Amino acid sequence: MSMPAVKKTPRKVLIKLHRWTGLVLLAFLFIAGFTGAAISFRAELERIINPDLFVVEPGNNARPYAEIITNVESRFPDAVAGMLRLPKRSDDALVVSLRPKQDVLGKQKPPAVMESSTRFDQVMVNPYTGKILGERNTTQFVLSRTNLLPLLSRLHYSLFLGKTGILVMGWCAVVWLVTLFFGLTLSWPAKSRRVASWLSLLKVRLKEGNFKINSDLHQFASVLIFPIMVIVSFSAMYLNLPEVVTQITNIVAPVTPIPHIKSTSPLQPTGIGCSVNDAIGIVQSTFPKTSVFSVNRDLKNGVYNIRFLLPGDVSPNGNNYAYISMATGHVEYLKLAATGSAGDRFINWMRPLHSGKAFGLFGQVAFFLGAIFLCVICVTGLNVYIGKISRRPSAEKV
């Protein structure tokens, strides 16, 4: 093994800092790693685990979205159809998110922390027949095959503790980012310019007992996925503490704030003048190479918020948004990634970086393996600590 660059008192201080921050974060990071690995391929796993809900027989013509919305809302009279996640593949189901009527008429809550008062908040629909395939409440802790992926997702970013959990995981990400560099400094070889010095950090001594095996595995996994852990921890800071990261980003590169978008033409008593299909058509006619990911029906402000993909977007779901009046079809506001500021482009990278989807299938696989290695790091780190405790003299333990 190579000699470390940091020695004596500075090393002792760093070891204690790394050890205690690691122990504090241990449970949180293990949960994040385990659930992160499980949801790395969430869309693909949904199709495998719940094919009756997410896979349909392709047809010739899809039903109008207005008809589907009417059918869904008649089935669930205490709710309204909020966001429609459109099928990406010909055999994908349409996913409709439901919102309680009282929330739509009053102050809207962020979907990420909303505890739905409706029995179900997500409905899967066959887009060709309009048949409702199933429903589930993604805000409740339900141990079932249908709710498995939403459950793991909420555990991942909020521990199922709502806003408190989101803040806890966000600040855990901050501490994790700091302790990653503690660990890197401790591993940094004295002869860092030599490739052999770095390769020696990836050796695992299998014949020198459990303590050495755990210590070497901990270092091996940490060094191997260090870049991935830095990316994931920083992007997690933004996803859970967006205001903090945005304020810091604004210092270097201003982030364009999204204004409060409200239709200039209020909805008439006769109903919606521009249907979902019409609004999608407006976007597609303006941007012929686009692919629409979702349509959010903001009934309170009378606009459709349409998220769509254009060539060059870092997110596979698109980084562009069009706000279209429900009453007239007028484009009230357009937010395009290509014309955004440097700060906007930086923020656009956060979510696709966190999942690895910014780098396609290769990135997803790499980040999936990174999540597995994070669990290994947690287990081996705990074993190293326990091993050191057991090696101390009895008087020192007391």
C-alpha cells in the first residue's frame, strides 16, 4: 500500500472528523444508497413489476385527453386531473396525477411533499381505449407491489417525513460532500504523480483478516466512485435545498426566476376553450422536433404547463416549458433551455446528473453501481470502526 501524504497530527484530526461525520450519516447514506439503486431504473422497473398498470397493447389511435380526463374525474369526484405524464413508447400507459379539489381551488402545495387527502393520487390509463388500469396513493406508506417504487422514491429523498425529511436529507448531503473530501485527503498518496500509487489504493488484502479486508474494501469503493459520490451529493443538495443552492449559484451566474404565470384570459363558465390536445399541438407546431413529456393543468391560474424535449437538452424528459392559456391557447410564457442563462443551464444539469440519465444508459448503469458501492462503503466503514473499538485495550474502551 502507498504511503499517505497527510501524516501525524493533521491526519489524526482528519480521521476523527471523517469517522464521526461518517457514523452520523451512516444510516441516512445506507438508505439513500439502497433506495437509489432500486430507483435508478424506475420507469423500467415499473413496467416489469406492474405490467398490468404500465404496459398496454398499442392501438391505431389514442383517445382525446379531454375525454380521458372527464372519465377519470367522474371516477374520482373528489379530485381533479392535475399532471398528465404522456407515453414515451407506443405500449406505455398514460399516468394521470390527481389533486384534491380543495387544494386546486385554494393554495396549491408542492407535489413532492403533498400528503394527498384523496384516496388515490395517481391513475394509470390505457391511452387507446381510455380504460383505467389501476390507481394508487403515492403519498402513503403502503407495502405492496403496486406502491413499491413510489415508496422507495419517497424514502430516498424524504425518509417519508415530508418537509422535515427533505431538509434532513438535504443537510446530510451537505455534510456528506464535506466528509468525502476528508476521506480523499486521508487516502491521498505521498507520491500522487505516480499511477502506481493510486492503483495501490485499489488493492484488497484478502489474506490479512477481516479488519484489513473491510478497511481495504472501504478505501477501494470510496476511491473508485469518488467522482460519482461528489456529483450525487452536490445534486442532492440542490434537489432537497433548492433555495440554498440557487442563492449560491446566483452569486456566480444569475438564475432566471420563473414569474407567476396566470392566463390573461380567465376561463369562461362554458368551460375550457383550449384542450390538452390543442395545447400539445401548439407546442409541436412551434417546435416540430419536440417530444412532449408532461402536461400540468393549473386550473387555478388557467394555464397548461407543458414540459417538452428539444435537441441538446440534458434531461431526457426535457428542459423546456410552455405556459399556454386554457381559455384561448395563447402562449403566456416560454422557458427554453437554449436561451437560458449560465445559471439556468447549471441548474438544468442537477436532476439528470443525480440519476445519471444525463449520460444515457451508461450513466444510469454507472450510478446504479455507485449506489451499490455506497452501501458497501457504509457497511465496511462501520465494520472498520467496530474492529478498531475491539482492538483497543479494555481500559481505553471504558
